[in-house]
Amino acid sequence: LGDLSGEQLPGGAAPGEITLTFDVTLADGTGPDLAVFENGFADDFCEFAFVEVSTDGLQFARFHHTYFAGANVPVGPYGFVDATYVYNIAGKHRAGYGTPFDLGGLSDHPLVISGVVDLQAIHYVKIVDIPGDGSRKDEGLRPIYDSWMTWGSGGFDLDAVAVLNIAEGTEEPEPLVVTPMGGQFRSAAAGDTVTFRVDVAGGSGLRTY
């Protein structure tokens, strides 16, 4: 998410973010309710992001999170992080293993207490990149470091978001298998047109986004 350089960050450029919607309504249930996947190639190679949820798409509650890895020491390019000291920050698991999030952990959030965010009716999930230079802080105001910079930026590589609990009465959609045309994923800029082959319950077709 995003492509911020070391020169852009001091200038106040905002990190990249993406807001996702779903064919179902997410709800607080037993255990984790969603999981966010990144493409890290090792257990200790991490690129992080905050995760937020919303009912109306306007006001978002950010999951509580902590970062105790390291002693305020930058990780550096392609450096490593002991992710066991990182809590509720997406990207702490290697590719293929999603970071789980429990909506129940937001029960004390002001937006939840006020009723603006309904944990039984979550329609939006936002992923916000964390540049790993320490400029972003956890809830305890500890600087967050990750493998920064890499390939000119330290952007979070979002692979997928899995929905684990849905609201009662929500009809589950048919399973999708999405394969990019040409067989390889690549970065897409704003305004790009991307064509996927989508297999739906045994059938297939092309959809352009």
C-alpha cells in the first residue's frame, strides 16, 4: 500500500490505505472474526499495517495494538523483527498465514460504545500502511519499526482478507477462485484496469475491475 520514499515521509505524505467491502456482513462471534494476509517470505520479515473496521464507511475503529519488538532501534532495509512481540498489527505472519483479529477486542472503543460502530454489522475493513521508520507509534506511543526501506519503499503487500464470522441471516456467497490474467500478480496504480479470471462454483468467466 503506497510507495512513500524517505523524502516524502518527513514532508507529511500520508501512507497508503485501502478500504474493502464484502458480500456478507462481518460480526463478532466465537474467536477471530477476520484475518489479514501479507506476503512476507519469512517469519521474521515483516511489513506492517493497522486494521480498522466500520459500519457506515465513514467512521472507523482501529484495533488495539502493541509493538514491543526491539528497543526503539530501527530494523533497517530487509532487517528482521521478532513478531512474537507484536500484537494486532497486520503483517506479523508470513505469506499463507493470516493475522487474526477479534472484533470483541473493540468493545471498549468509543465509537463502539456510542453505537456508531456496530460489532454485529461491520461492512468495511480498512488497511493502513505503517512506514517502518518509527514515525508511526503503537497505542503506548512506542515507535513501530519493520523492514524499511525495501525496493525503494516499505509498503504493506496486501494479499487477502478472510471473513471468519458473519452476521446471523447473512447468506454466504459462492466460493471464488481468482487468478490474474497472465498468472502473475503485480502492483496496480490508481485508475488501472485489471482483468481477472474468476471461477464461481465450477463455472468461469472474465471480470474487469
